Amino acid sequence: MNFGRAEDHGPGTSERPVAATADLAGWLREHSAPIAERWAEGLLAARNSWSRAGESLVNAFCRGLVSFLPGMLSPYRAQILPLWSECAELYGSVAARRGLSAGEVIEEFQILREVIVRLMFERPLAADGALRMRDVLQLNRAVDIGVTQASVGHTDLLFFNLVDGSGGPAPLGPSDMDEVVNQIGTLREEGGRIMRHTPRIGRE
């Protein structure tokens, strides 16, 4: 990938053309389905307490969280960030109810980063476009925030259960899963409403 180095057209060239920039947000939007699918496959392959009945919840989380990534690289990232953070916290709280440790929650979320990197090698951005370092850093930062918020959601649920004296969090039942899926859907709808405006404005 080209990280923005302009091409030299010879010693007599007084000006160098501005290198075209690759659209990382657009690439994420275009590949959101395979990213979510591979992340879900990675989670289910590890199992880590994901029951067969929970596969729909895994898919809902992966699709919902991945849908926010293009917005995290857009001019609307300030509006998308709270949705991304809330969904990641919800993921962490569900992980606590699945009986995972804090380290296991982080490992599950880190799979997303690995999936994106691998897919970028398999299906690279346009070869004639320069990948802006700012976009790369923003994407990396977005995943870091997701990891942090998932850990927060996990810790908060354990803490509140300890304060309430109820012991460990109750396992997820079918109605709980349905409620979480609905919460993810609501967050995703709000993100979609915001992101519908993104293609109509220029990049910063």
C-alpha cells in the first residue's frame, strides 16, 4: 500500500502532483459483510461459552459493531462514537453474563482487528490511491476504544452485581438475548440514520 508518497516525475519537474487518497471508510463500508462474518466465525470457532442458541446474538453484535466503523473515519465520527462505545459496552456486559474473564473479552474484540488486517491484504484498496496515515490511526483508535469500552461494560456489570449482593451475573436466557438484539438494532438504526448523510459530503 502507498502511504502518500508522491511520484517523482524527473529532475525537471517543478511541482509534484498531489497523490490520490484511498478511501478507507469506503473500503470498510464495502467489506462490512465479510468483516462481520469472519469476526463471527472466529468467535464461534473459539466458542468461549457462545451457545448454539447464541449464534444470532453473535451475528447481531458483529454486524452492528462493524457497521459503525466507516462512521468512525468520517466527519460524523463525533455522533457515531457514542453508539460505537455503547454497543461495545453492551458486548462486554454480555460477556460477563457468559462467564468470561476480562482478558477473554479483550481477546474476542481483538479478533476484529486481525480480521480487518487480513482482509486488507486479501482485498487491498485501490493500488493507485495513497492510504492516509490519519485514517489508519483513526481505525486503530476506534478498535482500541471498542476494546476499552467492552472491558468497561464487563467490569461494571460484575461490580454492580457485587454491590447488589447477587453474586455472579445471571446467564443469558432467550428473552435476554432478544432484548440485547433489539438494543443492537436500535443503535444500528441510529447509526444508519447518521451515516446516510456521509456520502453527500466531502472528506476532511
